[in-house]
Amino acid sequence: MNAPRRWVETDSGARPLERALLRGALDVEAPEGIEERIWARLVALGPVVAAGGAELAGSAAQTSPALKSAASAASAAHATTPSALASGAAKIGVGMIVKSVAVGAIAGTMVLTGYTGIDAALRRGTETPAIGRVDARSTKSPSGGPSKAGSALSIEQAPAGAEPTSTARFAAVRATTSPPAAAPSDVLPSAVSAFAPLPSDQSQPKSKLGEEAQLLRRAREALRRGDLPAASNALDTATHTFPRGALTEEREALSIELLARSGQREAARLRAQTFLRAFPESPYAANVRTITE
Amino acid sequence: MAEPRSNHSSNGEVMPDDRLAALYREQFRFVWRSLRRLGVAESDLPDAVHDVFLVVHKKLDDYLPRGKVTSWLYAICLRTASDRRRSAARKRELYALPIDELTTGDSTALVERRQALSLVDELLDQLPLEQRVVFTFFELDGMSGEEIAELLQIPIGTVWSRLRLARRCFREAVERLRARDEFRTKPWGARP
């Protein structure tokens, strides 16, 4: 059997609703900064959890209030967020979905908006002083003074002292990829707050659709906050990188919106007409019409 | 991307921690996406990624790089995701909120978007896991059949047959959703 066309593509045999739904689920890239935060938590809390679960985590928390807050923030986020997803899914209507797709809401911002809760909780967790202290200790002296958090961390199955140093090493690994060469002790905090997007790694399986979706998400977000040059940039990049991308329809819809928003009403109107001829059943058709009316 | 120099000890051997850090950096996105495609809710993803790398940390010393590292990681993701899906199902029962609390107030738009994504999840949840994985990697991640076959270590023919089954299953799930929607509200087509 030859490779079939993907259902997110036009003329692939998928029905419009199926395609709209799938397109809504394209972009699952991790929000920026979360990678560093999970790593920080892995280093700070990981071995404790691995060695004995709640009890050890609890005792670590008693000696170190900030670690406790990190642990509870993580578990609180864990406990509260699934509920919204759960009951929501059962009640939603198809019409609402298509509406959401049509306004271009799903394809990108979803991942971020659905994420705010735990994101904030994690950020709180990683910015607490105790974790900073663990980090400082590990970056300064691998042999380390026995702080209280350190003693909790050392109860682990892994080779003793393995975790504390890995922050520093990771930071060092990171420093080679980030433009400003930060001092080792500065790397983690700055990584948490303002880490530049990493260059995509060639050893990873590429997700072209994901990349294309991400570019369009950037364009959409820029449009929402009124940053027209940034939106234009992202759309240009998408056009050049994926001239025949699977999301041409989305890209075109966003380009039309950009034209309209930057005052080029006539150009927008002409392009919208072409769009509506090419994609009469597009989930974006309604939106495109309102832009040009 | 070349291995950073700092990753090696003086005798040139790669240290376990460095390997963990390097692996984390290289494969974070892969693990994140794989877990998501395996049905882990986005709110659970940080914890799930955390869990995966804990296992990686424990097993790294015994790992012999025979196949692709992604296949090995993927197997760990699969186990983690299965565990999480089970516990998430329990949690949903415990924490389920009435719909009114979700759809009132200013957060309606946000809730709509979240519901939309979770709806896709709900549809995908109706697929057997092995089909879901092939379906999402192919349809959503743009992977080729060959890449999927290599990652999952299954024959290419199996990839296509799973995709075929998954498409049928997804289509039926969408149909059921429509039927449910039409039953509860006005017919979709009759809306202004």
C-alpha cells in the first residue's frame, strides 16, 4: 500500500468536520520554558520521589518549607486541572467545536491556555528559595555542604551525589547552545524566566506539521496582541518553509486577517474572494467573510 | 547537533548524569509529544515527563544502544502513559465539576477552547492505543509510515493496517459525537 494522504490535508478523503477536529489537535509543542522547569524539578525533587514516594517527600518538606511548597504546588496543579477537561468533554457540542476551529482558537493557543494553571504552579515551585539553594549548592561545590535539603536528596538509589551535580552539568550543556554565555550559577534561574527558544535538534524526529502549526500559532498570537510585524514575519517564514504545507488554508486565512488589520482592505477583499472560491467549506470561511464585509 | 564537550569526562567516557542531561535536552520534545499522543492530558504532561525521565535515570546504566534511542524512550513513555491513563480515569470521577461551573462567567471562551481540545482527546480515547499511536503520529505529527514502523518496531504493513482501522474508528467516533450533539440540541444544519 502506498502512503495515503494525511487527513489534515485538503482532498484527502477526510470529511470537513474530521479535518477541522484533527487540525485543532496539531500543535502539541511544549510551552516555552516548561522544559527547564521540569528539569529543575527533576533535579530538586526527583530522587526523593523515586526513593520512597510520599514519606520521603514529606520529610524533605518538613525540613524545607520551600521544597514543600514546590511539591504541593505540583500536586495541586496535578489534582485540580483534569476535572475541567473531564466534564467539559462530555457536554460539548459539535457546533461549538467548529466555531472554535473557525476563529482559529484551537490550533495553537489551546496548548498554552489549557496549561496556565500548572505552568504557574511549576514556576512557583522552581523559583522557591530552597530550590535555588539546592541549585546553588550543586553548582558551586559538587562535594557539597550537607544542607537539609541535600540530606533528603541523598537518600536515593542512584549513585550518591549524582543528582546535585547534574544541574550544573545540564546548565553547562545548555550554556553551549544559548547565545549569552552565562555564569554557571546564573544559568538555571535565567533559564526558568527567560530562556531563549532552543534550536531544533537534528537528532529528534522532525514534526513538520507541528512546526508549521507552531509558526501559524505564533502568527495568530501576534495578531491577537496586535503585533502585526511579528505576525507578518511568522507568516512569511511559514510561506517560505512550507510553500505547499498542509496548513495552507490556515495560513491564507491568517494572511487575509493580517492584510485587513494593516489597513489594506482592498487587497484583503480580493484575496478573501479567492480564498472563498478555493475553500468554500473551510471552517475559516465565516471568519474570512466577516473580515472583508 | 554535536555533543557538547562538557559532556565528557577527562578520559572521554560519557558520564551517566551527563548522558541524562544530554538525553533530556535532545529528547524532551519527543517525550512530551509522545506522551501527549498516547493520551496523557496536557495538565498531566509535566508530571508524566518527569516520571519518564526518572525511569530513564534509573535504567540508563543498563541501556545498551542497539536500536534507536527513541524506540527505547517510547517504550518507557508507553508504560508511563498507560499508568497515567488509568489513574486519570479515577481522578476524573473524583473531581468532576458540574458543567455550569465551566461555562458561566468571563472564562467562557477559554473553556470553549479547552473543551474543544479535550473533545479531540475524547475521540482519540475511543481508539485502541496501538491504533491511536499510529493515527496520531501519521495524521498529526507528519511522520512517514517508515518512521513509525521503525519507532514502534513493527512491519510497515502493520502501520498501514492500523492506520486504516484507526481511521474507521475515528470516523465512527465523530459520527457518534454528531448524533449525540443532534440529539441534545437543534440539528446542526438548522442553525443560523
